[in-house]
Amino acid sequence: RLHVSARAQGRSAILEKFGGAATGPAPHLRRSGGAASVKAMLLEWCRARTRGYQHVDVQNFSGSWGSGLAFCALLHSFFPDAFDYGALEPGARHHNLTLAFATAEERAGCPPLLDVQDLLRLRVPDAKCVYTYVQELYRCLVAKGLVKTKKR
């Protein structure tokens, strides 16, 4: 009988919950240097897209996303007509997260991989969950032709 690690069981549970997952890093983020460089590149992309948005300072894939404003700013940078970013408040976490995930699903076709209630229970969002979601959002934006990538 095979021994299945807790990590493998957790991965299986996530795949079952979300109906499968894409393999490997987001398209066009593959570079030499492995997963750490892909993660750093995706973080830098988030920083660049959200630069100048009030109350947003993306430094990582955990605490920087807690208020929901980083998600909103990232989406607003692609869909400025979707909502009035200036009307959002950092303390309105539920509203911000709900707005961001609904906008991502409606405008970018990004599946709702994160649950608002789960995020609200945490003081600081789980970095792996946020990274996975942002990576999927990136994939969806590339598929829609909204993110220009270099041809290899």
C-alpha cells in the first residue's frame, strides 16, 4: 500500500475542490531559475500594475493583499470602468474582496479560487493561496489578450 504524504493529500483536495489545475507556472512566466524567479517576476508584475493606487503597496503574496485593495487595484488597472476605485475603503475587506473576485470572474473569466469568508477569518492571507490565485488571474488575462507577452 502506498504511503501518501499530507502535502500530497492537501494537493489532491485542492485539485478536487477546483476541478483540476493547470500545470506549471503561468504562461510566459517560465524562465531559468525555477519557481522562485517565477514568483518574483509575478510579484514584480503585480507591483508595476498597482503602482500609484492609494492604500496599495504590494511587497509579498500575503499581508499586502489582506484589505482586498491590491486585488481591486490589479483588476482596476485592466478594467477601469468596472468600478470606482477611489470610493473603496481599506477597512471594507468583505466588500473589496467580493468586488475583486466578482470582477475577475466576470471580466477576466478567472475562476473564484479564493473564498471571501476564508480570507476574512485570517488576519493575514495565506501566501500560497494568494500566489495561486494571482497566477490564475494572470493566465486568464493572457488568454484574453490583455497581457502582452514576449514570444519565445
